[in-house]
Amino acid sequence: MKDDMRFSGRNALVTGASRGIGRATALTLARGGANVAINFRSHPDEAAEVCREIESLGRKALAVQCDVADQASVEAMVAQTAQAFGGLDLFVSNAAYSDRQLMVEADMAGFRRTVDVTMWGAFYGLRASAQQMVKQGRGGSIVIVSSPHAVLAIPTAMAYNMAKAAIDHMARTAAIELVEHRIRVNIVHPGWIDTPGERKFFSEEQMQSGGKKLPWGRLGTPDEIANGICFVLSDAADYMTGSTFSMEGGVSLPWWSNRGSGEM
């Protein structure tokens, strides 16, 4: 998204914003004129660098350390953001966690942590930000960053699949509950994106070779997803609520079939 000031005068909070998609989204919002609060849990130096970049654009920035799986901490983070900026207009639930094991072998601490961060963390942020927006009485826009995992039964990722499926339905339910307050709630499905978090599961060589096998022939970039998220947040998408915006390079297509042959 170009620096077109479409978010001028608006205040945003992005969870998981020190790296990857969250970082790119925070910077894109700032380039569009927004003040942005940067949520992080374990990367303080990177969060501080994002804040410096935002401030260099002439916007206000706030770094807030918070484990999104802790409801009280999330509520305090939203209140701190609103106090620092004078309100909250845009919220992006991006923070997630995932352990990968077969369900029958899964360490239950990691399984529960995946659900606590990815599902409950999204709910706590959605609820607290919506409460703030309702109180303000001037509407707002919320994006829940989900995943094709919500609909694709990816093996070794049961907890993550479950959590993403849950937050999709959560977002749609919130959209109908909040429509009277002129608060839009939408879902974004990124595909396989070249982020630091992916290196928890794959080597650089695996990511690049795997990306070539995707229908679009490459991994996506955080900036591409950030542009999509910011479009959905913006007034250009004012007629959009309760919808799923997919940017996944065709991964939900039958990419395993013979390309161009028309045969299964």
C-alpha cells in the first residue's frame, strides 16, 4: 500500500507485531497515517526497532509486552493503547503459536499452548478491542489473521487447525453482533509466507523448494499479506464484514493434481 494516508488520524493495535506479518502490517498502517501499538511477547529489541521506524514516519508508536493468552494482560494492553493514543480504531489479531506433532504423540503442554495463544488469545483481543470501540461510539475495523489451516486438515497440526477453525467462526459471529455498532470484523487467510516463524518447522532450503511446488510457484511475503490486511481494514472495504479474504497463492486449490492436464 502506498503512503496514501488512508488511516490518517486513526489508532491501531497489532498483536505479534515485532516480526513477520505483524511487523509488516504495523509499518503499512503507519505509512498510511495511523498511530500503531506494537504487541510483542519475547522480541523486545525487534519491537523497539518497529517503533523507531513508525516514529520516523511522524506517527506515534507504543511497544507493549503482553502474552495474549493472558486475558487480564490483553485487556490492560488495549486500555493502555487507548489512553496513549486517545482511542482505538483498528485492531489486528495476528499473534499465534504452533507446535507440530501427530495427535497421538503430542505433548499436551504444547498442544494447549497452541490453543491458548491462537484461539483464546484472538478472542481476548477481539473482545477487549470491540469493548473499547463500542464505548467510543465511532465504529471501527478488526481483522483476525487466520489460516487455510482452518479448512485444511494438515497433519501434525491438529491444535493449530482446531484453533484457526474456531477463530474463523468467532470472527463471523462477532461481525453480526457488532454490526449495529458499525464495527467491521473480517478474516484474512495468508498462505505459506516467508516469515521467521516458519523457520521453527523448516530449513531455508525446505522453504524455498517447498514454495516452488505451490500453485503460484513461490512463498508469499509479509508485505503482500500486510497490504491485504490493510485493504480489509480500510474504508475501501467498508461494505465488507464477516468475510474471509484469502491470500494463499492457490494452496487451497487441488495443487497436487496434474497441472493443466485436467486429470486427477
